[in-house]
Amino acid sequence: MAILLTAKAQTSVELNSGWKCAAIKEVNVDGTAISKANYNVTGWMAATVPGTVLTTLLNNHKVPDPFYGMNNERIKDIFYTGRDYYTYWFVNNFKAATPQSGGQVYLNLRGINYSCDVFVNGHKLNSKTHYGMFLRQSYNITSVLDPSGNNRLAVVVYPPDPVGNPNGGQGGDGRIGKNVGLQYTAGWDWIQPMRDRNTGIWDKVTVQTTGKVKINNPHVVTLVPGVRKVGGVQQPAIIKASAELQNPLPAPVSGTLQYTINGHRVSQKVILKANSVTEVNLADVVLKNPVLWWPNGYGNAHLYASRIQFYTSDNKLSDQQNINVGVREIQTSWNSHTNSREIAVNGQKVFIKGGNWIISDAMLRFTDARYDAEVRFHKDMNLNLIRIWGGAIIERPEFYNACDKYGMLVFQDFWISGDADGKWLDPLKAEDQWTRRKYPDDHQLFLRSAADQVKMVRNHPSLAIWCGGNEITPPEDILLPLRDSIIPKLDGTRWFVEYSNSDKMSLNTLGGNGDGPYGIQQLSTFWQTRTFPFNSEIGSVGVSDYESLKRFIPEKNRVAPQYSVEKNTSKVDSVWDYHKYIGYDASIDPYGKAKDAEDFANKAQLVNYDQYRALMEGFSSHMWDWYTGVIIWKTQNPWTAMRGQMYDYYLDPNACLYGLHSGSEPLHGMYNPITGVVGVINNTFETKRDLMLVVKTHDMKGADSLITQVVIEIQPSSSKNFLPIKTTIDKLAKDEGAFLSIQLLDLNKNVVSSNTYWLPDAEGTYSGLKRMPASQLKISGKRVSSGKVEVTLTNPAKAPVAFFNRLSLINSSTKKRVLPVFYSDNYVSVLPGEQRKIVLDYQPQDAGQQNMLSVSGWNLPEQLLPIAN
């Protein structure tokens, strides 16, 4: 079925269903024959497009789910089968009549991995085989359309060459990097190999009808001079618009290019030469009192709807593209105190709190809804930047749409990684460093692809940084044209950093690689050990809870890792190991030895929360002194791995997300475990005054001790220490630990920040938690609108702390979690006499589906509760 997309062009039809495919070894004719309507494809397999060959095989039950258990080992790898095994023909029929009055029809292919030949109605469209995963294709098919309006498209897709040996190395034996494409598909330390190396028509295919002239690659630039405030009257902003106009006709065409935004219109009359592509720059738009676009946590990410149109001289609309514009300007400068780059938006410096992103789905099953959900989770973590790692892709416009919407800045790598491209001596690599340093094989293809992808995403306000590669620059004959020519000419508005941990971004005076550390750290490490001043990668753990583990680990393999203190080693089940588990080691034991996998996963959430809260608090406490930014490695997983994720592949959040949500709050009270000082972070552009800082403790039975409360003020974008309380806290926690509550209240006594720590006893164990009285938490939930539930958690006075409660929305029939659900907070602790309200936001899947609440905590067995209407 074809879906009409009026926003993309005059008319644009996406070919996203009705596809058939067959392995090349099963087809004995060429594309000229296959693309004719009389060629019978009745027996061919239904194909998934956009998608990969492996996705199609999975959807046809030809292979098991590679994300479950050890199933991936049951799928044949292309390295051993040969490339023909995953070389496929794809066929689809589409309707397109020959337009009247000089109108044109185009076939647009947004991404094919890796090479292809394209045929329509018996005609080959590309004179030479097309190569390159990241190079869009557009063919004028007007002259080959069938007079009946019934047409056939046939595409043969060849895998990358070479495919690389999946030998367990980063990028396997590295040779996957010889292509201009994905590198993770041969395996990495966080993923197993994709057996087809993601061969397929992986991105959208559209048939586009225009008038005589087609608009290509419109470009909108916003200039916001000066230092701006979030609110109030704004000085004007400048909007610059341009576009490439394609005239395929053998005669000149005259007309008008027009751009419209917020009621302002500029236009330019042009005469386009025959068979030409002409770039046209329009006069500037002066936007008075603009509503600006701001990163998450600082202001609204406002978007203006705008459009660029071409009218022919007889006043007929020939083509149109709609563009959402965020009026903002990205600036960077060198901070000589931290020795790192700092980023400003609209003249205001922004402390970067970011997450590293690989790809939404390792099998390239992209959807707008999944992109929206994943980026929204990053917003909910109170982050303001996502870095796209260099072993993957230039992300799709739909991902950028979500980042535009949620105010997430994007740090976009190109397709280079130190692991495959020769930075390190590596015995698992097939070729030496000197050879790998020249990867990819076709440098001109890399540059053409880079230029094309820049044009594709450059209009998105969220795009903030271009990066040459992950932990290494591209070869110099790629780097220099990219840095000095392509980016300045085609964009010119963003910072270009040569590689992800470059000294020009973050001066490395410590030695080592310039990023990390990875793995579980002592919480004190984040506060007292100085790392790299703009740390592009730090973090790692992220085992989700037992409900998540059940989705991809067979029951017999749900066995908790066993850590030996004496040997400092862990015994880990083979499926856990295959899914890239990394050790929690001794960090679980202070809560008590794990009895089973469920107990292990529950205790892992306490570690997760503490790790990521402390990470962001420690870095934020040193903002502008030690650091200008930090990016967590990593915040999401494109498959069912067990590390580096704030939510699992199925979009179920774990405690990492909410530890970050707390530690990354724009306004946040916190406790330094080294100095014992209570401080406050203000990650906004405004001075915060008349805040009451309230510090108290609770023992395991709930009895409280007010340490102090004081009215404070804190300057914009700063961290400040206020109260030394270490002696008091150490005394109170000595025997069995304690709960430490730090709250900020406004003048109306509203809580604007609440942060609860659970502190160990003098031996470093949580002996008191093991003996806590049962929770007396009262829970109620009501539906406030379609897809929105408000849960009220009330803990009576004189009761114990209701500690670490996980909320879930459950399908009443299946008792399975509804996914995804966005919680205003989770893994929440409710103090005695306190009431907390949590909002659950989700997309209803079935009007008749009934849902209920699940709430369980450290001292609260699972409660299943109805939701009131």
C-alpha cells in the first residue's frame, strides 16, 4: 500500500508495502526482465522495505529472532556463506501516470546497503552500479512510465564487500571498515554480529511527482546575534533560505522561488537553463521578536512551520517542501580554565549533559514512534545532547525531528572508528594499522556521501556538532576536504571537531585515550577524580530488571552471576555473556548476596540509580571548573544487550534513567560523599532566589532528624556548596546506615527538588536496609485523560521510608507491562508523612484494553491495583 505524504513534495508516495523478494541464486533472469509487469513473482517471498534481508527472513519465519537467547548463533553468517547468500532482488508495483504540462516523476531511494542496480519497466536507471550506504539516489523516471499508469520497480541489492570476519573483535577483523557504511555489523563489545551485515533497502523509497521544476536540498539558516534571554521581547533574528532548482527539460523554465515563515515571504524570479541544477539564494527574512529554540532544560524548543515553493511563470505550483525551523544559533569557544570547548546556544553557555547513541535498531527497523520514544526518554533523563557514534549512521531526518521537538542537541559523527580504522595494534584485525589507516577503500565515495548527508539533515535546529570520527580522524585526504570545504560550503553554522576525543575539544593532559573510565566506579570517584574536561564517553552498566530479562533470556539461563571476593571473578551464564554482560561484581554484595536472578536484577537497580546520579552530580559539581561537558557511554541499546542502557531494547526504562533524571535536574540539591557538603546545582540561565534548602535524615524505622534548613540563592549555570554535615551524617549512619533527604522549596513551600540518598553503615554495607520494617505506602491511581494516569503515593507519618518503589502500567489481561510508558519519576522513595504524585503518559494501543498499576519496592511486595476513571 502506498501512503500519500503531502509535506514532502507536490505529491510523494512512499513504497512501504507490497514488496516481494528472492535470493539472486534463485533468479535466472536480469533486471530488464524482472522489472517488466509480465514477469511472474507470485512465488517470491514477501519483503520488508524499508528493512534488511535479515528482517525479511525473520518476518517470514525463516530465521529465529536473533535478539533472543543464543538464536543469533543459529543464523548463517555471510562471512561463511558468501555474499550471494544475502544478495536479493526486491520488486514492487506502483501506480504513476505520465503527468501533463511538462510534469515530472522521480524515484527516490534514501538508503541502500551496500550496492545496487535499479530497473523500472524494463529499463535500467543507473548506468553504473550504485555504491554507498549513505548516498541517496534520485532518478527521473518520467520517460519510462507505462502509459497504463501501472509500473514495476526492481532492485538488486548486493552486500558490503568485504563483509569482514566476525571474530570477536571491534568490527570483527576490521575489514567491514573498508566500506563506506556501518562498522558495528561485524560485532563489537556491546553487540553480536548482524549476519547479513544489514544488507537491504534499509531506508525509504518514494515516488515523487512535481511540475516542471523540482526543489532539491533546501537550506535554512538562522542567525541570532547577541546574548539572549529565554523570555521577554527579543531583538530580531535573521533567516536565510536557499534551494537547488532542478530543470530536467530541454528548454529553459522561468518562475519564482518563494519562502514563507511566520507570515513573512521572500521570493526571487529566476530563469533556469535547460537540463540544469541551479542554486538560488533568497533575500534575508528579518524575524522581529522571534520565539527562540532552546535546548532541553533551558527553555522551549519552539519550531516555526515554514515552506519553500517554486511556481512556474504561469503561476502553477511546481514543487514545495515544508521545513520546521528552530530559530537559534550555535556558538563555541575555548574555555582556557578547563582546557576544553564549551557550547553556547543563542549566546548562553550550556553545560553539556549527554548520552551516546548507537542506532535505534540494529536491524534498521526504524519507526517515527520509536524515534520519538527514545528521544523523549533522553529528555526525561534531563539530558540536553545526544552523540551519534561513528560506527553507525548519519541519523535519519525522523530522528532529528524528535530531537528538534524535545530540545536535544546532536553531536553527529561521520563513519570512522579508531577500532576498525587503525588507531590501535590489534591481533584480531586482518590488516595492519598502516593499511587500516587508509580505510575506507573509496575516499571519493566517502566525501560524496558526506556531502549528501549534510544536505539531508542540515536544516534541523538540534544538529549542533559535526565530528570527523569516533576516537580517530578520517584519513587526511578525507578530513581536510570535509573540514575545510564540504562542511563550510554546505553548512557553515556548526562546530566541526576532528574526532570525538580530540584535544581541540578536550585537552588530554592525563594520558590514556581521552575518555572513560568505563564500568562501575566508587561513587566518590565521580566527585574527587578529575577526568577529561569534555568527556565524550564515560559509564557502562545497565542491567534492567527481571521483567526485562525474561523477554530475551530463556528461563533455564536466568541465573544470577556469582561473584567471588577471594578470586575477584564472576561466574556468568553463557547467555548473559553472549548478550555482553559486564560485571557488577562486589557492588551487589553490600545489599546482600543475590538469591537468584530476580533478586540480582532488583539489587542492580539500586546500583544503577546510584551510579548515574553520582556521575552527573560529580561532573555538574565541577562545571566550568573541571568540565564543560560529559557524555555517558551509553544511554541506549539497539538490541538486547545488558550494558550501557537507561532503558532496554523493548523501551522499558530501568533505574539508570531515573538516577540520571535526579542527578541531571536543572535545579538540584546534592550531597558530596567525600567532603560531606550539601550543594546545589543551577543549570538554568536565571538566578534562583528565596529557596529553602532543607536537609534531614531518617533512620530505618522512619524517625527523622532535621539537620538544618536555610534560605539560599544560587547564580545561573553554576554549582555552589552550602553546608558541611559530614560529621553529623557519619554519626547517624554509623550503625545501620541512614536516609538523607535534601529538598529545595520555593516561597510557597512547593518542593522544586527532592533527592533521597541511602547511606551505608560504617562498614560500607546496607545492614539497615536488610532489616527494614514493611512499607505502609498507600497507593491510588486515576485516569486524568486518554493515555495519562496520575498515581498518588502517600506514606503515613511515623511510618518507615517507603523505599525505592518501581511503578509499572500493566495490561489487565496479560499482566505484561505496557510499553513504552513515560513516568514523571520512578524508583521513588516516599518519606514519612510525604505524598508524591507520579504521572504516567502513554499511547493507548486499544480502546478496549484495560490497564492496572503495579507498584513494588524494597520493603513493599508487588501491589496490583485498579485505575479509577
